[in-house]
Amino acid sequence: MAGIQTAVRNNAHIDAPGNSYTGPLVALTSLFFLWGFITCLNDILIPHLKNVFQLNYTQTMLIQLCFFGAYFIVSLPAGALVKRISYKWGIVTGLLISALGCALFIPAASYRVYALFLGALFVLASGVTILQVAANPYVTVLGKPETASSRLTLTQAFNSLGTTVAPIFGAFLILSSATAAISNPTPEQLDALHIAEASAVKFPYLLLAGAFLVLAAIFAALKLPVVDDEEEEVAHTGEAAGSAWSYRHLVLGAVGIFVYVGAEVSIGSFLVNFMADPAIAGMPEQTAAHYVSYFWGGAMVGRFIGSVVMRYVDAGKTLTANATVAAILLLITVLTTGHVAMWSVLAIGFFNSIMFPTIFSLALKGLGRHTSQGSGILCLAIVGGALLPLVQGGLADTIGIHMAFLMPIICYLYIAYYGVLGSKPKA
């Protein structure tokens, strides 16, 4: 974050920053991987629970409403919590709550009640929200301010690795049972098959609960650098006056996060059903789930490339270029059918790659002691992932899943504006 000079105290060593930040960044990278994995697993859970409970698209999008709605409810309290107990213990708290959310999938599947699944997702997402509020700004202050965007892009690349692996994991452990069941849907056996399909989520989420608990124990034992707000020095003291809400580029950046996450989640949520459409590819859901990995894999590749390239190019202009290409690809998706439409929408993942970390770092630029509050506001805006998929779900139920992809085009056009104009701090 340009304009912020941060003094960091290391619990383990009082060393030069270059010698003390590598370990913490490696540890934080595991968090980015895991919450990317969890978030993308929703894209597999959506078509699965749609079959189990015989839902329409709007009802199915309640999954994303509960998951991303947690960001809206929990983000600001999470920012206050992290400020009070430190980044490290905020991370541990987030991991424990996430483990609880995963464990709640067991009774939800046993009783086969959709509302219980939604409740479990809300608890899980609350933990992930605390992780994001703590980890995103922590990455930006662990190193030189001018390379903050590059560092966040690199850690987001591992987030994308999690999103790339998750569809394959979900297709094998969750959708495989659904595929087998749907192949011979005897009416008398239908209820029993739905029970079996619901139970398919137990083992994967039990594994994830264990992973969260292991990471919580590891982070509790680690000695991480302490970043106190009192230790943050701002190059121009005027930049730290007022509150985070007084920064125009932060507020516009929050809108950018809202529409970006809304667009990305909307696209990802509909990919399996979109590719199963006979007019597109007519794939079985389990096969389509593997292709979802191309969407998220493109984001992973783009973020690894972006972590290097964005050291040398203007972040705002790159954001605008990527958003413009994404809008064009969506337009091609809407206007065509078959494999052209399929590969056009999958290619958007690559151009999504640098958007979240770039918007995040541009929006936090020059906030000084308001960085934690600013991070909470930006994470609050992730509620776009709860609301915009509902809009697209309503469109899919009325004008069809194909034409519903018109909605994210508007989102990318706003992001293009933010890159060249909205991200400029007011003089």
C-alpha cells in the first residue's frame, strides 16, 4: 500500500524484515488455499442440493446468499475483533469457527433439511470471513508497501489453486453418487436415493473440519510478527485523519468488490448447469464439474503471472484491461451456443485473476491507521456474492440460464471504470 510506512515487531526475531516475513507468508498461503477450496466447493454443492431438494435456480442461490451473506453480517465485527485480539488470534478464531461450520454438515445431511445446510454454510462462512479480514491486510503489511499488490496477488494465486482442485474433489466425492443415482431413477426408490445423495456431503466436510482444526493448532503454536495499529506510521499524517469511509477510492473500491465477487460467484454457480444444457455441451454434471476447474485454473495461472507482471505495470490500467476482456467474453457467451459459448465463459477465469487483489490493494492505498477498518468494509462488500447470484437465479428462472449471463457484463463494466478513474485517491 503506497503511502503507508509500517513498523513490524517480530515475536520470534528482531531481524531485518526480509529475513522475517517469508515464514509467515508461507503459513498464510495455506489459509488462502483452504478458503478458496471451501468457497469453490459451493459450485458443486449447488447442483447437488438442487437435485436432492428439487429446487429451482432462485431457491438454489440461497446457498450463496447464506454463505456470502455472512460477510455482510460478520465483516465489521470481525474487523473489530482482529483489532482487539491481533491478526494471529483472529486467524485461529476463524479457523475454529470454520471447523464448526463443516461439522454441522453431518446433522444437516442426516436429517436432510435444506435449512440446516444453509445454517451450516452461514457458520462456515462466518469463520472464513474472519480469516479474510485478518489475512488480507496482514499480507499487505508484511513487506514493502510498493509490492503489496504483488504479494496479495501471489497469495491469491494459491487461493485459486484451492478453487481449481475443489471441483475435481467435489465431482469425485459428491456428484459421483448423484450421477449413479440419476442413471436409474425408479420412482419408488427416489426418496432413498435423495437420502443417499444428501449423505454424500458428510465425508468431504468431515475431512475439511479436520483440516481447519489442524491449521488452528498450527497457527496457535506459530510465532508470527505482530502488526499493531499504533506502530503504523503514515507518510502524510493527513491521510490518517477521519475514518475509512471518508476515502472516496475506498468506497468506490467496496462497490468494485461487490460487483466483482457478485459476477464471479454468479458465473461459477451456474457453470455446471450451464454446461449440462443440451444447447451448450449436454454434459453429465460430474463431467461438467471437471470443466469448472478450467475456469478456476485460469484464475490460478493468471494470478501466478500477475504476481510477477504487476511489479512492473500500472495496477489500475491492468484491472481495466482485464475487466473489458471479461465483458467481451461474456457477450460472446450470450450471443453463441455450443462449445464457443462454453469456452468463452470458462476463459473469463483467467481475466478474473488479478481483479480481487488489485481492487483490494488499490482501495486500501493510503489509509494508514484506518487499514483494518477499510479491510472490514471491503470484506463487507463481498455480500455481492450473496445478492447478485440471486438476481441471476431469478433471470435464469424467467429468461433462461443462457441469457442470464447478461447480468455480470454490467459488473465488469463498472470494474473497468474503477481501474482508470475510481481508484484514484482524492488529492
